[in-house]
Amino acid sequence: MYRHHLSLWGILAGLFLICLPSVSMAIEYSGFGGYPAYPQADNSRTESIFVHTLIPGAIQEEGVVVVNNTASSKTLLVYAADSTPSTGGAFACEQLSEPKDDVGAWILLEKSEVMLDSGTSELVPFIITVPAEPAVGEHNGCILIQEKSTGGEQSGKVNISMRTGIRVSITISGEIKRELSITDFSVEKDGDFIFLSPQVKNTGNTSIDTDISVKINSIFGSTKKEFGGNYPVLRGETSIWNYEFKKPFWGGVYVASFTAAYDQNSGAEVGKNTDNTLVSLHSPNIRFFSAPQLPAIFLEISGLALICFLTILVLRVRKNIKIIATTWVKKKIRSGDTIQSIAEKKAISWKKIARANRIKAPYVLKSGQTIIVPPKTKR
Amino acid sequence: MKIISETKNKWYIISAVLFLVFCVSGILGITLQVFASATTSLTQTINSGTLSVDIVDASFVTVASPTVALGSASFSFSCQTTTGTFGTASQKIYVSNPDAADGGWSVSLAASDPTNVWDSAGTDFDFNDPTTSGCADGADADSVGGQLTVDPSVGTLAVGECASCVVTNVSLGASASFSEGAVNSITILSGTAASNDIGDWTAIGVSLSQTIPAEQPAASDYDINLVLSIIASS
């Protein structure tokens, strides 16, 4: 009977071990969104956004993979919209409720809504139909993924809903003009910070990937702080960036400069520069003074006072040395002379005589020794 | 005979147990491996990451219906301002970029429709009318005044759960006021191409300031729907 049970337990344990490896695990990133289904091998940016150069009337097949990595099933709206500039020149997309008259209107999605279980995704194909006579240059739009409202809005509050979008950049072939200009560069102080705001306007007909570099140098030329990055400046838009520079502890005079570099060649496109050297635009330098912080002011005043004190001290010592060198006379020590007796006769401190003659303790004078002493005072 | 009987009983039991295991594994959706396999193979799925924005609590768990409450105001014969904070310790703005937008991204706040108003039963006021800084009606299509100002620059930006990430090249937006047709979208934060390709960040303390026109009727149910968008922009 015992053996019978033993073999049963053995079989059950074996089956457990066989079943165990087949258990799958899934690692989740929270959130929902999407990504381009067909990235182009020669443009890594197409892994994140849709980029196409098309001719008028062209039809382009595309697809977006809609992903639900949240912990629950979701019904997600998938829709196209036109782009709109956000503050600071950032790229944003219009809302579902807004009328479409650019790229948003060119896109036809196969589905407008997908239901996805947690950790699943679905490819939603779409086509881009370029009108017969679009303006040459770049047009932007978006594919957006937004959770379908369940009507949970609360009254008396700001209700927030979330969505994820992917830029759709369509460049219509023709006379492409890539041109930027620096329109402003300001330096403003506010509280503990200095705000540097470069401003660039895209006067061309396509968006331009721009390398922005803002430098703060000391007046001697060494770079104290550098800001910047690569930013798209959208067609026809002005982009403003705001960089914060914490006021330096010691304060000082600084020089701020701003450079915008971009590929002016018409062959460049989103995510792809040509081999041409980038054109650099430079703003005029702005010299500004930053007051030291309060502890620094205290330390600086203390230091200044110390320097003044030491300077006066040095000047006095040098003056004394000069007087001694030019006016004091030699005296031969007789028997019975002491440094104190000589000092009394001359009416000065014996220490002064000791210092002038470099006489060390115990300050004993030998008969016949020559020292220098102040001259005879006139009576 | 006894040995044969015992053996038969044993096989009945074994068959019953095997049948039971198959049934249970079928119900649980567990796939049995080939019996002849001598090696164990653990399988694991890492789902494709996607750029996303969310409102999460202190433990990075999604807040189901995130809201922002502005400070209460009393009826006034003068134009007045209420303030609030978007992004708190219990409702953080959370951005996750699991290698999905290497070229840069931006998070912006906009109304679900630029023609929206702070809506209450029978009375409304605006969020995007710049006339006298929101104290009067004009400029836009509706007939109510009011303007909402968003100032992300006073907020605090931090790394989320990613231990090795940095906030370098991620920045909060500048203060701006909604203005219908001119400023429909306000940038909350953005990351350049040089920000961490795999990273997550939080933002709290974004200041909201709403101008309420003079003599705006008292009501406790003014609300407005805003959309927080994250866009893979370049």
C-alpha cells in the first residue's frame, strides 16, 4: 500500500514538473499607444513617426500597431488629426472634435476603434491619399490613440483624459525651401534663475531638424554652461526654447550666445540630413551681470576687507623698513648697554630695535657689537 | 491473481489521475509539453513598449479618473482668479518612453475642443478668452469671458521608476494662457532626441490659474474636459 502511494506521488510530481515549464510570463510597460507598422530601413526615425515624400495624387499604404500594455482591457479610439503648434514650438495634434483640412483629412483608417485585452496589440492599416494640388513642402498630421470615454467625468473639476499620438510627416515633392532665421534671443533674470530664450523662425516650406546650442561663457571665454539639443522647427512656425541657468554663487559677468545649425540642402528630410555641412546661424552675444548670492556677498566683503587690511599692513611695514634703511644710524655697543636701555634713550619700543637688527631672544647685546638705532632727536 | 488485481487497480488510479491533470490543465489553459522532452524551457514575453502619458499615484499605479480641483471662489463683483495644481504626489504626470520615441516627444495640454467652456447647469465661463486677460468677453466665438493660464515651469521634474535615467534633455514648458485659435495647446514637458531612449519621468506642481469674470454666477459644478497628449514628434 505504501509503495502504491509512493508511485502515485511520483507520477503527480513528474506531471507538475512537465507542466511548470509551459507557464509563460509577460513583462508589462504600463500605458497604451502605438507605433508605425512599417518602418523604413534607411530612416531610423520612421520607427517612431511616419515619414513619406509623396507626389500630388499619390496613395500610400501604411499601418499603425495599436498597443494596450495596461493591466486591463481597453476600447481605444484610433483617429487622424491635423497638427497644431504647441507653446514653445513643440509639435501637437488637434482634437478629435476639430475639423480636418490637411494631413488629418488625407488619412483613412481601416478601423476607428479597437478593443484590446491587456498586453495585446493590433495592426490598423490606413491609406494616405494626397490631393491633386497640395502645396509643395511638408504637411503634418497625427495618428492618435485615445481611450474611449466611459462617461466618468466629475462635475466641479478639471477632468483629464490621456492620448498618445504619432506624427505623420508628408513632404510633397517640388521646390523645397529649407530656411531658418534667428528672430530673438533674450536673457532675463527671475528669482534665483536666469532664463535664456532663443527663438527661431522657419521661413521655408518644410520642417527642419535643428541643432540648438546655447552657451554661457565667462568673460575670459571659458564655457560655464551649455544647453541645447536637436529639435524640429515646424514649417512656418516660430520655436522658442526656455533654458534655466541657476544664478552662480559668486555672481559675475557672463556672455550668452546662441547657435542654430541645420541642413539647408533641399534633399534633407525628417530624420535624414544630406552630407552637406550644416549651416550655422549665430545670435549676437548678450553680456549680462549676475549678482552674487547673499552668502557670497558676505564672503566677498569679508575677503575684500581682509585684503585691504593686509595691504595696509604690508604698506606700513614697507614704509617702516624704508625709514629704518634711510634714517637709522649705526651704534657700537658699549659695556653695560642693553636693548631696553638703548630703547629708553631713543624713546621707542625695544622690540622695534630688536626687529630692525634681527636680534632674537634672549635679546642680549655684546660689547663691541654694532646695531642700527634711530638718529638723535633734535631738541 | 492477487498481483494481477493490484496491478490493474494501480493502472486505473494512474489513468484517473492523468485524466484529471489533463482536464485541469485544459481548464487553466496550460499547454503540456512533449513528454519525451528532457529539458525545461521557460518562456517569457516582453511586450513591445509604447510611448505613453498617464496620471499615476505615488506607487506608479494609474489613477482611474484623474481630476484637478481649482481653489474655490466666492461670487464677486470684480474679476478674480482661482488657482490649482496639476500634478501632485498622488496624481503625478507620468511619461514612459520604452525606446519608442528616440527622436523626441512632447506632452501638451489642450481642451477636448477649443470651443469648450467651464460648463455648469445654466451658466458657463471661458478658459481661452484673452480679452483683458480673461476678465471680459470678446475675441472668440462664444459669449463668455475667462482664461486659464498653465505654468509648467514652476513644477518639479523627476525621474520615474527607471534607476539609471536622468532628467537631462527633458524640460518643463513655459507659462502660457489658452487663447482660442492662437494657443490651443500648451506644452507641459518635452524630451529631445538626446533624452534617455528608455526612460520614465514624472512632473508635479504645474500651476493652473483661472481668471473668472466679474459677477460670474455661483455654482458648484463648473467642469471642463482637458486632454493630456504625448506625441512622438520627431
